[in-house]
Amino acid sequence: MNIRTRIGANLRNLAALALSVPILAGCFGATAVGVGTGALVLTDRRHSETFISDEGMEIRAANRITEKHGDKVHVNVTTYNRMILLTGEVPNEAVKADVEKVASSVPNVKSISNELAIAGPSSFGGRGNDSYITSKVKARFVDADKFAANHVKVVTEAGVVFLLGLVTQAEANAAVEIARTTGGVQKVVRVFEIISPEQARAMDYTPAPAQDAKPSAQK
């Protein structure tokens, strides 16, 4: 698929998504969410179909894990480009393996990175601190301005920062360095998919806005 065809497909899918959200929910709040999601789709390096599929896969995997293991585990499911990252805590290796098996049963999963720790569930205070670290890392991405901050997804668990995204090697290195030097970060784990600079430029391409035709001068 060439660049212009891909963008056209993204825009058509985005239009369908924007139209479906208010119909399904029927409220202003849902419309606002649809608009926000649309903006993310347009600036994301994933195809719009993959972006939407990732959201659905994440929900399905989390629901299946909860249905089987309930509050015996604390598992966070993050999906990016059909790759599932599992973080959190489980009681033993058998449960860790089973959680991965459950997640892998979701259709269209490309791969799974199982980073679950064998430990008791983290405290609410610990989870709040992880959220704070994530926000600090994201803010430093913006301040550094070395790459588009929305191209790197940040997940923090027990002070360990996981970085996901379709990025070039230079972008990956910059993101790791920024995360590594952020206060409170204990470790940084790369879960990137490395792409070439040429691929990145193609994914980031946006067509110039159409110019209104000027009427020709009448003689």
C-alpha cells in the first residue's frame, strides 16, 4: 500500500470511528472521546485499523484474565501494534504462564512480552507513584523535543519503565536516556519495534492541505 492510499484508508476509518462513537453512546462526553481518539489516530504511526484493534485486544485480554484469576493477580495489559505487554504481579510461575496463555488466546496477537513479577499485588500508593513516574517521563519527552512524544508509549510498574513504539534507533536511544535519567526510575526496559528512518518518514507523512482554487480574472 502506497503512502497516499494508506492515508486515505486512515481517514476513512477515522471518519467511521468518529461517526460511530456518538451513535453508540449518545452523549457529548462520548463525542469528545471520539474526537480525542481521532486526533491520536492521525498522529500515530500505526495504521488506524491496528490502533483500533489494539484497543479492543487490550480490553479482551484484560477481561479474560480477570474472569479466570480475579483478584488473585494484579495484571496490566498494554497492547501496541498487536504486541501485548504484561506487567504487574502474580503469585507463582504457574499463574504467570497461564496469564500469558490466556492473553495469547485473543485473536490477532502477534507476540507477548511477559514481564509479570512473582510477588504480592502492589499497593495503591505504589501504583500512584508509578503513574507519577509515567507522567514525568512523558513530560520530559515533550521538553527534550528530540522526537514526537506520542510515538513512544510509557508504562511503569514498581519503578520499572517499559517503552513501546514504532521508532528509529536514534529515537529509541533518546527515549531510553530520558527515561533512565528521570527521578524515581529504577530500570528501563525496551519493548520497541525498530524501524528505519525511511519507514518513519513514510509513516509520519501527511498530505498538504488542499488549496481553494482561485477564480480566474474576468476580462
